[in-house]
Amino acid sequence: MQRVHRLSRREVKTILHYTGDVCMLLGAAMLVPILVSFIYNEPRYIVPFLSSAAISAVIGFTFVKLFKIETQITLKSAMVFSTIIWLIACALGALPYYISGELSYLNSYFEAMSGFTTTGFSMYSNLNAVSFTMNFWRAFTQWIGGLGIIFLLLALLRSTGADVMRLYLAEGREERLRPSIKHSTRVIVYIYVFFTALGIILFLIAGMPLFDSVFYTFTALSTGGFGMQNTSILFYNSVWIEIAAMILMMIGATNFALHYTVLKGNWKEYFRDIETKVAFSLIILSTILVTFVLYSHQVYGNDLLLNFRFALFQMVSAISTTGLQTAFYPDILSKWIGLGTFLMTIIMIIGAGSLSTGGGIKWLRLGVLLKGISWQVKSFILPGKAVMAKKIHHVTELKVTDDVLRITGAFVFTYLVIYIISIVIVLIYYNDISRVIFEVASALSNVGLSSGIITPDSPVLVKLVFIIDFWVGRLEIWPVLLLIAIAINNVVRR
């Protein structure tokens, strides 16, 4: 039994080998912002990015050469790898911020974790003053994180078979587009790149400058939510730009298996899917309620459409777990009259679609739980021997077993426990419970909508809690719990 909670030396060496691959991949990614520094005449960033790339590449090359793949990676070791690699990637991704002298290392790590986990909180006190080069790196980390660090590695790896399958599953992805995992990863990358190009074109048509179009395509499609300006997308005050952003946010939040089905011509599947039904039901209901609240209190004047515009954008940003904003603190908490912020908090916790770039509990899990309640009620009414078909439509007809319901319920319960613990810790430093509940929900679901709590001057413990929430939320809990179980077992054995 103890063996289950331990990793063999061969497994550790295999993990370290794949860690080296990721480090070299990040080193290559860090060279891209150097091109931006040349284009926008910002030479001071060449050394920070070049040295960061060199550090990452040297570490990666060393690991690859020292540690060979000695055994097939198990699902357990794959989950441990997926948990650790996000911490390492963020440690390296923080280097450009730190070496450039713009942020302390803790704030740099916070910024990197917020970027790679597609959360969107920032440690920059004045986003208006951030350079083109650094803004590109911020957006690029979110674009990479939207795909997933391991997922991007799988698309580039030559290896196939069990290792690829288990690494794919370890990052919280269970669905595949093609019979081969290798082909599935590459198809998703192709779709992602296609939507990236589409997003840039949409923003350009809407009147956004080229660099801004690239930046906001990266952060909207990845459901990341980093902004270039202190006022986020409101800076442009353009309905067309907001529409383009909402389209991209919903594309990023939608299951890529569903995208693949639609792009193949079977567009009716989009409206039959349980996740689509859950998402649009929540968006329509919450937007109507919030619009009513805003309009009745004339938060944005006596213009119904203007109030609707603000309500719709925030609801789409929340449910897609993106975090782009057109409404800000203190208006969100003081003028949205309670109901608006409450609904936004609930929707952030529910989150986006499975196999998407978004976070949260996910539309699929909510759909399964709601169906489960319906099935349970019907079981009380039906005769004892009656057999009830437990199925949902998610790309195809799927049978829902009691094990699926049990695991889904356990995930939601664990998620809420972590949420409550985080709230309790943050309340030690901030006594405004409404803001804390809102902000922690935004952190754990990788959203980034802010009520103004997290700033560069926040207490260290609060920053650490948020960093952990970003990490746990992105990995969907189970890999982190497995790593903790292995660590505790090793400590006890010593």
C-alpha cells in the first residue's frame, strides 16, 4: 500500500527528463519577446529575456542529458509531473520581470503564475506604463497557458503511446478529438492558432491597433484576462471591440472537441450539447437579472441598452473565467447592489467548459450534477424495479454511471472546501467579507476579475494563498492532492 504513495527512482528520472524538455521549450518562448523589443525600440529588455532564456535552456539541457527516460510514465507520476512543472515553469517565467528590475521576485512569480494559469491578476501598479515587450510576455504566457504547458509539450514530442496518454490525462483532459492522443493534441493546436488569427482580425476590424489586437486576442482566447490599461477593455469604449472580445472569450471557454465537431460541419451539435445549454442558460438568466438591477437603480443612467451592455460583458467575462472588465471596484461592489456581485461570484465558481482554456468547476460538472438531482428525484417516484437511462449529450451520447456522479460530487465538495479555507485566511488581513468572497472566487476559478484587494502591497501570505489558488484551480485539484499525499507519506516514513 505504501508503494502507491511513493515514486521509484526510475519514475523520478523520467519526470526530470520531461521537466528538462519543458524548460527548453520555455527558453525558446522567451526569445520571442526580444523581437518585440527590437520592433518597438526597447533594447533594455534584450538582456533580461536573453539571460532568462539562457537560464531556462541550460537547466533544461542539463536535465535532459543527466536524466534519461528509464520507464514508462505512470498516471501517478504523470500527475506529479503536471503538478510540479507548473511551479517550475512559473519560477522560470518570472525571471524576465525580476531581472528587468520591474518587480520583486515574489511579485514576479505571482505575475507569472497568474499568466500561465490564465488568471489575470497583476502585480503592476500602473498597467498604462508597462512596456510593449513586457506586455507581450504577459499576454504570451497566457496564450501558452491556455493550451497548457504539458499539452504544448505533447504537441511537439516525438514519443507516442502510454506516456503521451498519461501526460494528456494528467493535465485534466479526458476527451480526445481523434483516436490518437498525438493527433488530438495537434488538431487542438491547429484550432487554437486558427482562432488566434481570427481574433486578431476581429479586433482589427473593430478598430483596435495591431499590437493591442494581438495582446487582447492572446488574453481573451486563453480566457486569461490580462489588460494593457488600468481600465482594461473599457479603455476603448467601443461596443464592437467588446463584442469581438465576448466572441473570443466564449470560443476559449467552449470545449475544443465541440469546436472540432462544429468546424467539421456538424454545427447542430453545438446547440444539443449539455455544456452549451448550461452556459447560455446561465448567461441569459444572470444578464437579465443584473440588467434589471442596474437599470432600476440607474447605475449607468436611464439607458436600458447601456445597462444591458455592462451587465452582459461582465457575465460573459465571469462565466468564461476571462476577467476582462468594463466595470471596476468600487462600482462593482457599491453600485451593482449586491445581486450583481453575488451572481458574478456564483458564475465565476461554475466556470467554463471542459477541455477549454477556462477554469472553475466547469459547465459539464454542473450539468451532470443537475441531471443527477433530477434522476434521484425520479428514482423516488418510479417503481423499485424500473431501470432509468442516465445519459447526457456531450458531443456524443454519454452514459453517466454512479462512479461519475460520485467523483463529480467529490470534486465540487473539495473545490468548495479549498474556497472556504482560502476565504478564512484572507479574512485575517481584510475584514470586508463581500470583497474577499468575490476575489477568492475569482482567484480559484482563474478569472482575474478584481474587487481591489490584491495589489503589489498586499501581505505576503495573501499573495501566497492566491498563487496556490491559481495553481490548484488550473490543475483541477486532484494532481495537487496526490502530490500532497506523497509528500506527507514520505515525511511520515522518515
